Amino acid sequence: MEHEGAWSSPRRGALSRALTSLRLLWLLVSPVRSHPDRVYRLLATDNNLGENTRFLNLGYWKTATTYDDACRALAHLLAERAGLGPGDEALDVGCGFGEQDVYFVDQFHPRSLHAINITAMQVDEARRRHQREGLSFAVQSATEIDDQDRYDVVLALESAFHFNTRADFFVRAHAALKPGGRLALADSVTAYDRLGWWSRLLQYFGNGLWQTPRQNLYGEATYRAHLEAAGFVDIVFEDISAHVFKPWKRYAQKRLEDPAVRDRVHPLLRSIWAKDHGAHDVHRYVIVTAKKPGPA
Ligand SMILES: C[S@@+](CC[C@H](N)C(=O)[O-])C[C@H]1O[C@@H](n2cnc3c(N)ncnc32)[C@H](O)[C@@H]1O
């Protein structure tokens, strides 16, 4: 896979590198947490751990031994739990570079898959790299979905914690689903109110860097209540943390020993990814499924 602008490449220029660093640092400390598109624009195409893909999730490491395979395994688990299959009209929300979408189309054969993302640069790349019949990409925010009774399945792979807010997205997703339609998310939940000061501090910076709105920081009970308030039923939480956070961290540390990967990843991310700072200990990584009432 080509990487056009490795972090330390002379083509980037010292000024451009300094500006990117300043912008990332500003996001980290800024009280504003509602612009994930800014983070992903800054991270561009190089700040990922992919061998041959541009996936941007933590992966599911039950059997996988490479980053690409772990990301595909997470996408696979999500689609399986959603019951994605032939004949489905599906919506994927927060699709990154569209890696999961070609996987969904090739492995699960939905009739159509529309993938949306707030970050235009990623959508451009997805369109350039991935063409399949029935697959379309668009720049749109999760909280601006305005379809009614259109989809059998709505998916969000490690993106909903960014949405401003996640609860607003639930309302939009519910409206967009046909009666009997399924929602499935791979997501991170945090019982923020129960954190000690050190975890809160790490969280403050982490939520700044990843632009996670404060309103999205809650545990399973509130998550469930938001889904119910939007009209969903049959809500199931599956905790897969053991196969996500620690194995991902071990793999990231090893992968960053490769000079080519070190070279392309921004030093701030390198230092976060390479260290065991315990930030993940306060999260649970879950697959959440829910249904809009009605005949399946
Ligand atoms: C952690 S990345 C995951 C990307 C992809 N699902 C994957 O697994 O590779 C989160 C994605 O959510 C997108 N995103 C963030 N906020 C969004 C919003 N409000 N609406 C749509 N997409 C959003 C970001 O642009 C980014 O591509």
C-alpha cells in the first residue's frame, strides 16, 4: 500500500509538520470535543497500523495475528451479529476509508450498502480505492441522516462514540430503519462518573484527541436507556474487551518497532500507542445490537 506523506518525509516540510503537531496538541487540550473530522483530516492516510489496508479500528484478536485480519474479524463479527445478508439494504455510518464496506459486500452480499462518513478526505479515498456493485459512499454526518423506513440494517463500526451525540444518532437510525430492521454497533463504553482522578485526566486528553463529546461518556445502563428512548427493543450487549484492548496494544507496540511504520505515524500517536498507560482499563468494548419493532 502506498503512503504518500510519511510523517518524517522531507516532502511534508518542517512548517507543515509543526502545524499538524500544534493542531493535534490543541485538540488534546481544547474544551471543544465535537469535531472528529478535524482529527481525521490531520491524521490523513498514514496514521494507521494497517499492513495492506487503512482500517482505523482496534480489531478483534481472538484468532487474528495481523492488524488487517483483526480489523476484518471485527467487521465480520459486527455484520454477523447484525444478521447482514443477501437482500438487505444496509447503511454503514462512520465508514472510515471504506475497508469494512468492501468486506461486507464481498462476504455478506447485501443488495445495497450505502456508507457515510463526516470526513470528506476519507470518503474520497474510499471511492478511489473501493468499487463494487451496489456500494456507494457519501459525506454525511450520523446526526444528519434523514432517511425514513429505508434500511434493513444500520451498522456503526467503532464510530458512534464520536457522534454529536450518540443518542441523537440512535433517533436517526431508528427512523431510517424499516420496521423489524436491525442496528449493530462496535463501540466503547465508559462509566465516566466512576473514574478516579488519574483516569479522568487521561480521559480528558484522550477525549480531546479523539473528539469524543462529553454527552457520550456513560456506561451500559444509560446507553441502553438512550436506545430505548429512541424506540429500540431486543437490546443486547456483548463484552469483547478481552479480545480487543490488550491484544491491540501488544500488537501496536510490536508494529511500531518497524521503521517504516514508525516513520509514517505521528510522534504523538506513537508515544500514546507504544506505552501502557492503563487508559483502556476504564473502557469496555462492546458489540451492541438492537431492533426496531416490527416484522423481521
Ligand atoms: C475510529 S474511525 C473508524 C473507521 C472505520 N469504521 C474503521 O473501522 O476503519 C471513526 C470514523 O468515524 C467517522 N465519524 C466521526 N464522526 C462522525 C459523524 N458524526 N458522522 C459520520 N462519521 C463520523 C470518522 O470520520 C472516522 O472515519
